[in-house]
Amino acid sequence: MNKTKKFAKKRLMFIPTEDYNFLAYNLLIFLDEMKCYNEQTRFKDFRKVAYLIDFISGSSDLDEYEKFELSSIYLKAQLKKKLLSHLIITLQNKGYLDISLNTTHKTIELWLNKENIPKDFFDREKFKREISNIRKLKKDLKITKVSLLKKLVDDIFTNEGVSTWEI
């Protein structure tokens, strides 16, 4: 197979929302915008990010999504939670994140080790769309570091008629 066909095949097999690099930069930008820089300002329950990734990287205007699209995002978020948990451990091992385990809620809480991340990574121009979307989501959904996962899922999916299951 020639190089052009191999490249085309790789592009077809690439699913950005399931790519670790895509998830990593969205997670790091999200934590930076949420100002999660130490244990006191940590982001509680990493699973919320799995539901937000598509809105961070796509359109943050929830009114633009049809019920079937929201349903697809909800279902894919179930898979992303596992990918994110692996990614978080990798980023922690590289020194980019710190984590703590919340034994009460059985989840991971996290914050950035911003001093270990290259300064030019948080280029506001490069991630302009993502930053804008995060800010809009924070405002529209009233997302905070301590927001409850169930409330987030209800606000985005359940209230729009998407069938969800107990979190």
C-alpha cells in the first residue's frame, strides 16, 4: 500500500474524541479555565469532564443539539470516563496533574501542576474556541469545581429528554 493510502486510512480510523492527545489538551485547558491549581482549588469528580468534552471542542450552545446528538454524546461519555481515568494517571505520572481520591464519592479529584506544563501550552490564541466554549458552559450551566455530576447530567441530557441511567 502506498503512503497516500496509508495516510488516508489512518485519517479515517482517527476519532478525535477518543484520542488521548485530544482528551489531554481539552482536560488541561478546562482545568486551567476552572483555576484548579492546588488541592484547595481542585476539580471534584473528573467524570464531569467526560460529558463536557464534546461541548468544549464543538459548540457550547446546547440549543444547537438535537435529542439524538445529545443521546450520542451521553453514550460516548460513558466510554470517555474510562479513557480519562487512564489519561489522568498518565498525566499525574508525568507531573502535569495532581490527584486525590474522594473515598466518600468514590471518584478522582484533580488539579494542574501548572509549573510543570510548558508555558506556551496555554496559548490563548491557539485554544480560543475551546476557552470561549468553556466560559460559556460555565456561565450557562453554572459549572463550578464542586458541581454535582447528577445535576450536570440532568441539565444537559435528562431535561432534554435523553434517557439516562443512575449515576
